[in-house]
Amino acid sequence: MGRNTDTRRGIKSTTTAFAIIETIHESGHIRLVELADAVGIANSTAHEHLASLEEAGYVVADPEGYRLGLKYLDHGMQAKHHYRKLIGAAEPVLEQLVDETDEAVNLVVEEHDCAVYIARLTGDRGVPTNSWVGKRKRIHTLSAGKAILAHLPPARVDAIIDRTGLSGVTDETITTRDALEEQLETIRERGVAFNNRESHESIRAVGAPILLDDAVHGAISVAGPARRLTGAYFEQEIPDLLLGAVNEIELKLAYQ
């Protein structure tokens, strides 16, 4: 009985520690009292966790409050290393896409039901957005995310949607399973996916899956201002560039 209680306490403590880390991550800097209130724990409990995290190098205390330490960068680089072959094959192609479009180009994979950016380049006309390497987003809201979903096994797609739902980010976001399945079928037929202001009211994007051995390894996308990505440029020129780009990446992966 005591061992089970200790286990539950250990799990609760771990959950609290990660809630603290996530709260600091979202805030950038945060003071102890604000952190304790956000996580819903006593100030003393927050202080104990912060002291342990600081001692281990995961949190830094400075005059503005607590922030995450660079130890996460070490872990992040190691996590990114898992995708080194995909990134190595894609980066020269992304650079070429930037030269051809002058927009923002992205390399995205699926992990824990989310779309995760693992490489991103921006041209001179590329606009700043809330996306960066390591950023996780709802997979059904992105062109690259939908390109990946279209080539996952149906049972895997069902499991992702069951866990994450189809909540709307903008008025254009797909929020029903039927509408999503209709788009996924079109993506499989055409080879590209469109994000028509579904993740941000002012952004459009086109994505294409990276396929090898009947499996999807990720997707690349070109994104830009909705007022610029219109007409044939959005519907034909960028898709054609992407299809050529993913074909090059797939060949590089196949013959590495």
C-alpha cells in the first residue's frame, strides 16, 4: 500500500515539475508567486521544485524571474539529431525553394499527434509568424500537417483525432471529420495540401509529403501572406515547385 502511495506521489510530483517547466516556457520569464498561481500550487511547493530544477541546470533565476536554462538546448539538439538524415536531405532543397519563392519554407514531422517544425528558412519577403524550429502546432491546421495525415494509416489518423480533436484556430479551420477526410482524399490525389488561412487569418501555405517505402517521413511547406499567395501562384506555381522539391528529397533519402 505504501509503495503504491509513493508511486502516485512520485507521478504527481513529476507532473507538477513538467507543469512548471511548461509555464516558464510559455511565459519566458515568470516570478515565483505568479508561477505558483498559474500552476495551482503553494508558493513553498513551487520554490522547492524551482530549487531542484535550478540545481540541475534546467532553470535559471535572474532579476526578471525564472527562465529556462540552456540545458534544454542540449536536449533539443539531441532530439533533432534523430532526424539528421531527413534534415540533411531537405536543407539544400529548402534553400532552393527560398531562392525561388522568397517566402518562408518549412520542414515538418509528426510527433505525439502534433506537427513539429524541425527546419525553417525565410526569404527576404518572408513574414515573421509564430512558427520556429521546435514549435508544435495542431496537425490539422497546417498544410504540411494535412499532407502528413493524408498518408498515415487510417487507424493512426483516427487515433490522433480522437486524442486531439478538431478545434478551430480560425474561422477557416477544418473542424469536422467528414470535411477533413474529404481534404485528405484530395491531397492524396493531387499530391499537395493547402492551408487557406486555417492556422492564421493572414497566412496561406502549400505543403507536400515526403514519401519513401510507402511511408510518410514528413512534409515541406511554403507559407506567406494570404494577400500575396493567391491565384495561379498559390494554386499552381508553388505546388509545382513543391512537388519537384519533395521528389528531390525522396531521391536523396533513397540513395543515401
